[in-house]
Amino acid sequence: MTALLAAWYDLRDLSGISREITEWVQGWGPEWLASALSGLIGSLAILAVVGPTLLLLIWVERKLIARIQVRYGPNRVGPRGLFQPVADAIKLILKEELVPRAADKWLFFLPPVLVFIPALLVWGVLPFGPNMQVADLNVGVLYLLAISGTNVLVIFIAGWASNNKYALFGAMRVIAMTISYEVPVVLSLLAVVFFTGSMSLNGIVQWQQQEDLILLLLLPLAALTFFIGGTAELNRTPMDIAEAESEIVAGYHTEYSGMRFGLFYAVELLNAFALSALMATFFLGGWWLWGLEEWVPSWLILLAKTSMVYFVLIWLRGTLPRLRIDQLMSFCWKFLVPAGLLFIVVAAVERTVLLETDWDRTVALPVMAVINAAITLAVVVLYARTAGGPLARLPHAPIMARGRVGGLRAARELAEAAGGGD
Amino acid sequence: MCPESPPTSTRSEPVVVNLGPQHPSTHGVFRLKVTLDGEVVQDADMIIGYLHRSMEKLAEERTFTQNIPFTDRIDYLAAMSNNLAYCLAVEKLADIQVPPRAQWFRVLFAELQRIASHSLANGTFVNDCGAWQTPLMYMFREREKVLDMFEMTCGARLTTNYMRIGGVAFDPPPELLPAVRAFLDEMPDRIAEYASLTVDNEILVVRSRGVGVISAEAAINASLSGPVLRGSGVPWDLRKADPYCVYDQLDFDVPVGRNGDCYDRFIVRLEEVRQSVHILKQVVDNIPGGPWLTDVPLHLRPPEAEAYARVESPRGELGFYVVSDGGPTPLRFHCRAPSLINLTALKQMSVGGTLADAIVTLGSIDIVVGEIDR
């Protein structure tokens, strides 16, 4: 009994509860009941975490964006507007859900439901602590890539079933973009897998713990590629062309109203948070923080790191304009993919060096980190110099007429004086 | 010999997409019908008239003074400039002298209005490029201060109805000039802050450089004016070319673009805000005393004549053509609306680009639908 209580009250490892229960069931019941029960507890725990987090996320995102935009943000419902998401959800549920006459009724109904599934499944393999993980798949990375791929299908169903031109445009853009950006994401994760030698997410975190080094320092280019590719898959600014408000209204969910729209909106935030958590796990050491996880609950450390990445996402959303679809594509295929391939070669060479030689790893890894940082810097600077073409290199200030007034002749003279010519 | 199998062809045809009259980036109730081949614009049809209020006809039924409020509602984002242009036309028609104090106040408010209008135009332009509301909010902050000054002076923020035939309606309150001075002191920093966020932003540059290009020649042929014309490199500003009020006593420069694209129109507007601040700094120190309104009969009956007066409104050459038959109401009242004429170049600028480019181009022209439809 005391052992049970001790495990229950250990905040650092909440999986103790689940373990105690399953062990107790194993004592008298069949094996399948124990596994089923452990899975059920894990799923319920995720649902219990995700729901409130989602409500909080909406508030956090709106508040932060408001701060960036010199406004107050929601501040009427509840203390500091904290209950605004609840009020919004009630409003959305009460609203009429319109179905366009030309829409495919069944297909139209499916996407808001289906879109939640991948968003929730991602959390299944995420390690919140050394033992806190619903399923420690040894192919966790592959599982994640497969899950994120299904999202495209759901969005295309939404765009197609709406029978709306804006929605179809949005869906087409999503497909083109997500399929392209899947490649750099896979390449960046390949570099991670090369180094850690593990496809399990917990294995990747444990490798970072073992080597006392977060992968962001060792593989900066892979981290950058993963972050940019992930942002593209989320359809967030600066890559929100799928729902580009100023162009195609709301993209694939133009025709969705009421809580159906609310679900799309919620999943968008949830996916952004999941991406932040994955970024934290792969590249920032997950639940591990140089021994601090012995004192602070590991899931709090993961949450802190996730929030940091999420803040960067919100920051980008509040600051950057949107790229055009052809620019997004050329950025992916002309920069991210070659850079990812280059980095794979680098990672493979370094990994072989680590395996084949008996160099001191505490020296070899920092040296490799410095080399990789230099490569990243060189690649990014080189691209920044050449991107944009000659037009983008025109001066960013207008020509001043200096008292010259007139028509075409004056225009030509001014242009010549400025060195441009016609 | 086996029969040829029927060719399996995928049929593809252009899609017609309606942008508007209710669409997030049509700036009002303007409707753009684009024919798209994938994402590329093949044809763009502009459909206007959703905001038509028959102003020019209504104005023929009202006295010359009663028509001033109409001009507010023609270009509701630059009411002061419209007031000014109409009053200049009637003053030319009836040969009315305007006292110097009113002249300076007219310039003061016209330039404040230019700052407000250009701020909004640049904010919505960056918004159309996809920056999620942030630049718009920053620019609204500046515009709000200008509107506060309008409110301080004449009680209204948008539809000011402040200029009168023969001067201005009221002498502004004593706290106006200190407010303007404080605004001018902080404005250069605000413009620099704003420019640092947008002008050198790589995404904004690649989104708008080389997009919606119109050459100087084509711009002149299309009779464009204002920042759209100057963006194409033509140094044509009515404040320099045909000075009215006291602009010939003021020192300022006219910015022109290099390439005639959306980015040029954007930076030209930004520089014009800087120049307006420079003008205002000279104006606040030079306002003379004296009367601000000449005595003009309420039922003004100008002699049988016609007059056309033009000003450089934030959107371009804004002209009013007024004909009098000697009666208390104008026989003909016509407005040369810069938005309408600048808009005619939209098709030329956007065909061949993508849908996203067409939206950015529309944003860079800075239309006000109230002025297009009247």
C-alpha cells in the first residue's frame, strides 16, 4: 500500500499510476486485460491533457498575437479574458451548421471529425518522461510521418466536398505544398536517426541525455529544415497559402460554419502545439535538461520547451507576410531539399567516423557541432545572397525627384540619373 | 492492324473565380472576376457599381454649400482632400478670395489626411501580402492620432465636412497645434520602426518586386495619377506641378519608383508620409493670424461659368468640375476620381501573374470604392 501511494504521489513520473494498476490487474486477470487497460489509461490521460491545453492555447495565441499587434486581445470574459475560448466554443456549437446545396453531404460531414484523429494520434508516441509514453514504438519516427501524411487526405476531402472554388484552390495548394515539404522533413529526421541510431522517440531523447548534447547544437541545419517544413505542413504564416485570407478567403474550410469550423480551427492550433512538442523532443532534448529532470517533473520540462517553440511559431505568425505558392515550392525544392541531402551526407560521414574510430566522444561531438554550425551558416548565407534575383537587389528606397517635374522625359532622366535606365 | 485506342485526354479549362463583392481583400464592395488557368490570371473583369449613390446627380439639386458633405462621402478615407478640391473649384467659379490663415489650415489638414490615408493604404497592402493584421494595426495606431486631431477640430473623424467655400468652418481649438507638434515629434521614429519591419523584409520584397509592373509610358497613357503614377517613375505631383493653397512656399521632395511595381508604389507612399511630416513641420510654425473664413452668402449664386480645380489627393489627381447657370445649385457637378482611373490599369498589371499577385496589385493601387462608384 505504501509503495502504491509513493508511486502515486511521485509527480516526476505520473506513469507510476498506470503501472501500479496494470501490475495489479496482471496479478489476477488475463494478460490482454492488462494491456487494454494500460492503453485506455494512456488515451484518457492524453485526452484529459489535450482538451484543456487546447482551450488555453487559443487564449495564449490570441493574447500574444494581440500584444504583437498593439492591442489588448480578449479581456472581457472571465479574468483577463481567460474564458473567451469557452464562450467561443459555446457560440460555435449553438450556431447553425450550413451545408451548401451543391456539397457532397457525406464527404462534407467527415473532414471535421477525421481531422482530429491524426492530431490526437501524434501524442501517443511522445515521451513526457523516461516512462511516460503511451506507446514506445521502435518505429516512432515512421509512425509520425505516416500520421502527418493522412492530414492531407482529410483536407482534400474538405476542399472537394465543399464544391466551392476557393475551397478547391485551398485544397490543391495544401496537397502541392504538404507533399513537397514532407521531403525535407523526412530528410531532417533521417539525419537525426543516423546519429541516434534509434527510431523510437524515447530512444532519441535518451541518446541526447547520454551524450549530454541537444541535437539542435549538433544538427542545426536539420533542425531548421524540420522547423520550416513543419510550419509549412501546419499551414501557418508565412506559409498559410492554403487558407490565405486575402486571396482565397479561408481555403479548404471556407464553407464550414459553426462548430465544424471550430474543429478545424482547434486542430490547427493543436497541430502547431504538437509540432512544437516534436521539435522539442527531436532537437531540444525532450524531457531531459542536463539533470534538472531529477528535480523538476520531466513533463514540465517538455512543456516548457514546447512553449518556447510555440512562442516562436506565434511570433512568426504575427510578423511575416505570406509567400506565394511558386516561391514556396522553389524554396522547398531549391533550398530545403538540397540542403537536407547535403546534411545527410555530412551526418552519415560523421556517424561513420564516430563508429569506426575510437576518438573521445566528448571531444569529437562538440567538434562536429562546430563544423555543422559552420556548414549551416554557409548554406543559409549562400542561399540568402542568391535568392530573389536581380529585382530584389534593387535599392529599397525611392528616387527623389529633387524639384524635377514632368512626364515621360523627366521620368527617363530621373531613372538614368539614378543609374537604372529603362 | 489493331485499331487505335481512343486518346485518353484530360480536359482542362480555365476557371472563373469571383473575388467579391464580399471578399476579404476587395476593400469594400468591389468585384473582380478573374479567369484562372491553374493559379495564373488569364483575364480580369472589373465589375463596379455596388456602392453607387448617384452623388453627381444629387448634387445638382443642392446648393453649392450643401454639396460639401457629399464630397466627404466620395472618398471617405480622405475627406479633407475632397472638401478642399470641391471648395477650390467653387472658389474658382465664383472668384472668392481665401484668407491666408485658412490657406495654411487647409494645407495642414490635407497633409494630415495624407498621412492617415497612406498609413491605411500601406497597412492594407502588407495585409494583402499576407502579414496577419500586424502592420495594419501598427498603421491604424498612427491614423487614429490623426483622426483624433480631426475630431478635436470639427467633431467628426471620417466625414469631416470642415472646409467651407471661402475658408475653413472653424478656427481650430488652441490645443490642436501642440497635438500636431507632439505627433510630428514622434512620427519619424514610428515611420522608421514601421519601415524596419516591412521595407527590408525579404518576403515582402519577393512578393511585390516585379509584381503588377506598369511602365511610365503605359501609366501616362492610362491617365494614372498619384503614387501609382509616381511608382512608375514619373515625377508628377500636383503640389509641385500646379501648386494650390500655399504649397509653392513649402519645401518638400517628390519620391518616384524605379520599376513601376507594387513595391515601388509601397515605398513611394512611405516616403510621402515622411515628406508630409516635413511639410507639416513647416506649416505649424508659419500659420498666420487673421480671419479663417470670408463672408460668402449661404445661397451662393456664382456667375454663369464653369470651373475645374484639382488637388493631389492621397490617391492621385482629384478634380472637381462645376458648372453654374447663375442659380443657387450647380448645373453640373463632376468628380474626377483617381481611384476609378487608377483601377482601369488593374487588368494590364495583373494578367499573366498569379491570383496572389492580382490581390497584391489591387492592394497597391489603393482604391476606395466610394470614390469609384460615387
